[in-house]
Amino acid sequence: MILTHLSLLNYKNFDSKELQFHSKINCFVGANGVGKTNIMDGIYHLCFGKSYFNPVSSQNIRHETDFFVLEGTFEKGDREEKITCSLKRGNKKVMKRNGKAYERFSDHIGLLPLVMISPADRDLIIEGSDTRRKFMDGVIAQSDKAYLQSLLNYNKVLAQRNALLKYFAANRTYDANTLGIYNEQLQTHGAPIFERRQAFLEAFIPIFQEQYRAITGNVEQVGLSYQSALLAQGLPALLEKNLDRDRALQYTTVGIHKDDLSFKIGEHPIKKFGSQGQQKSFLVALKFAQFHFIKQQSKTTPLLLLDDIFDKLDEQRVAHIIALVNNEQFGQIFVSDTHPERTEDIVKKIHQTYELFHM
């Protein structure tokens, strides 16, 4: 799959921008603040219906304007896909595929697989479990529509159960039967999510470890594991066991919405014991593993976006990353960097044709 054309109108710092892309490597170079990352985010927005960096869509509209429009032309297999994403202040966002608006944004997920690597990914290490769950869910959902629907259903029931717990507390009442209905629904939607996450990590972890060894030259051991209370006990029993706690706190304290991923270097948490270079290598390996997993599952080569990833990496690690992308497993690649000379030196070593965009 490749992106041939991108148009941005009133998107972030751009009033109007048209870009035609090379089928292999496209490099955006220039000083900080000129919009390199915003172009990357525009591409991501078209593939996922939202920004990679700012979930508040209205904040992606350029200052002192009332709307933004993104348009992209993709070649996937033997067909062309024209995707439009637009938003006017005060209105709902509109996503269109070949001129026809989507009824649900979730129907678009998975059509245009993409993997982005950015300095913002450090949140996966330093932030709470919610960020890591979103990563896991995002990887699975790109190739599994049923999983995404189960997740949407689970979260809807979870919100209803939490509202009921608040109602009980506010009105000093309790209805075991109504709560029991929500418990059953959480189990119905949660069980396949838990099973799919287990299966995903069983397949994903070896790919991740292989990618990390390739980036670091096999000099460090890293660990990635699934953390879930459901590994020890089923959800119905957990909900029963934590009923008093849920009622006291007025929200659901156990379930697949509390799952996490554990990141380790050696036997220790990488958050506390990993250097900046080690953490960055860990994240790049995680995203390269995501790329290969999605490619296997979707039978489509995702777009790969490398946003300012060469900072804080030594030359050896950069060389290993270059070696990884210097093969036919990767398709179209987008790179952003503040150092034009460094970028050109790097892409020349990849032995693929490229285009440099000076911003």
C-alpha cells in the first residue's frame, strides 16, 4: 500500500499544502516547528480518523479558521482509495471513502494499515496502564473487526455499570439483579477480549524480542508480558469478590479495562532502569514488531512513519535500524528529522530511491 497524494487545508499550522509522494522513502527535513510532524499526523489522521497526538479534533483546526479538510489518495492492491476527513467547528467530524461518508468511524479502522514511531511513544513507558492497553488494542483492532466491536460493547456496559454504582451511592439503594445483568454483559464482551489479548501476545512477544535483538546487536535482554487479574481468576468471581470495594469507590475496579503490559530490561522495569537509548530502542522494537504483526494479519504492507526517531540513539543503533528497513519487507516509509545532512546520509545507506522535502 502507498500514499500518492496528500492535501491539507487549515490543518494545524498549514493553511494549504499539497504533496505528491515517492513510492519508497519520503523525508521531511527542517527546523523544529515548521510542520514536519503535522504532515505525519495528517497521514495518520486519514488512516485512523483521529490525530496521533491530540485527541481533541477541534484543536487540530488552524487558529482563526473554522474548519480543516484532509484528503489522501492511496493505492492498495489494484484499487485506488480516496479518503477525506473534515471537521467544522461545532459540527461532527466527517470521514469519506471514495466520496461516501462512513456511518461509523470504526468501519474505517484496518482499511489503511499504518505504524507510526514518534518521541511521543515514550508515554508507553512512563504513563499508566491505559496507554499500554490502547497500544495493544490498536494493534489487534487493525486486523480484527470483531475485537474492536467487543471492545466498544464492553466499554459501553462498563460505563453503564459505573453509572449504576454512582446511582446506588447517591440514593442509598442497591439492586443486585440489575447489577447482575451488567456483570453478565461484561463477561460476555470481556471474555473474547481477554482471550484475544492472550493469543495476540503469544504471537507478538517473539517478534518483538527478535526486533530488539536486531536493533541492539543482541547485547541486552528485554521482557514483555501480559498483566491481568483474569489470568488467576474469572471475571464473574472477581466482580463478586470486589463488590464491596466497587460500591464504596462507585466504579468497577476489576476487569479487562485494568489489564496492563510489563516492560522490562533484564529483570527490572525499563521505566526505572533503562537509559534513554535503551528505552528508545525498546519502543522502536515494539513498533517494528507491530508493523510485522499487522502485515502478517492483514496481508497488506503498512505505511511506516518515523518521526524524529534518530535523536538519542547512538550510531550503532541507528545502523541496525537502517539495516532492518533496508529490505523488501517494508513498503513506503516517511521520515522526519531536523538534520538534513544526517537524514540524507541515513537514507543513502538504505539503498532505496527517496525524495527529500525541505520544509
